[in-house]
Amino acid sequence: MRIAGGSVIPSNIVSKNHKPELIELGEDKNCGKMFYKFMPGFALVSRDDLLHNQLDGLKKNQSSATLLDSWLEQSRFNYTSVMNHETGEAIWRNSRGKGSGWIVPIPVGYRALSSLYPVGTVMNARDNRTQFRFVESIYSLGEWVSPHRLCNPNSILWYGLYEDSDGLYKVCNDYKS
């Protein structure tokens, strides 16, 4: 049987090597070996750092570049041609290059566009018992990484963040490349 992306196997079929176990997560020098048990899956981790690195590179050529420009650059494959002087043929190169990982654009939360409206003051709101706020989506970058490349259990865990001063509702991840 399948449930939530995993398998439920009756106990009479489970072999000694595939017996379910409870693993205590913690800082461990051999945690890469522990994460081998999660194979052949992948973990989605936050890569906000790529946005800022890309923005620094874009600002060298275009001072008005924004994080949106950076996000758009990282959300697609950009190909450029380079002339091979020996053969006279064009060579097409991918802007991401080898080893750049499996980078994907992801929604990570919402940012407030308005202040909080009192209960029942916004017409046609879904819930007339809760305060209302207009928001817009926040997007970032994520990377699918193989669990055996991780050394900290916190790098695969996501948590919610709320900043009242900015009206920011976001999920975060403590992954460091």
C-alpha cells in the first residue's frame, strides 16, 4: 500500500534489512550514512542565497537589476552561443553549468499589501470571523538534493516565520550549501 509518498508493508513481509526504526536526529559526524536510509528520495531545501548571488552578478552589467530579475534568470535555462575559433562553429552553452543542482522556483509565503481589516468589514471574504488582509505571494528558489549529501537534520526541516512589521508570512529552511 502507498501512503504519503511512502510504503506500508505488512510485518510478515518486512525483512530484517527493511524493518522500520525510530531514528533520533541530532548533530552527528556520520549523519551522511544515516541519511542514506532516505534514498532514493530527494529533499527540497531553500536556496535564497542563489538569488542574492545572481543579483550581485546582474548588477555588474545592469545597475537597475532587482531580485525579480535574479529570480527570472534562475527560473529558466538561458543558452548563449560562443564561437569556436578552431572550427568556426557556434557552441551553445547553458548559463547554469554543470554541477549547479536541480534548482526550481518555489512559493514560500505571503507579504501583506494592506493593514488588517476588522472582522466582517471586507465584503465577500471567505471567513467573517477572522480579520482580513490583502496579500501577495512570495517566491524564492529551492533545490532538490540527495539526502546523503546533507550533514544536518535541520537542513531538511521547514518552519514558519511571521514578521508583523513587514506583514510577512513565510516558510524558511536552514540549509547551507
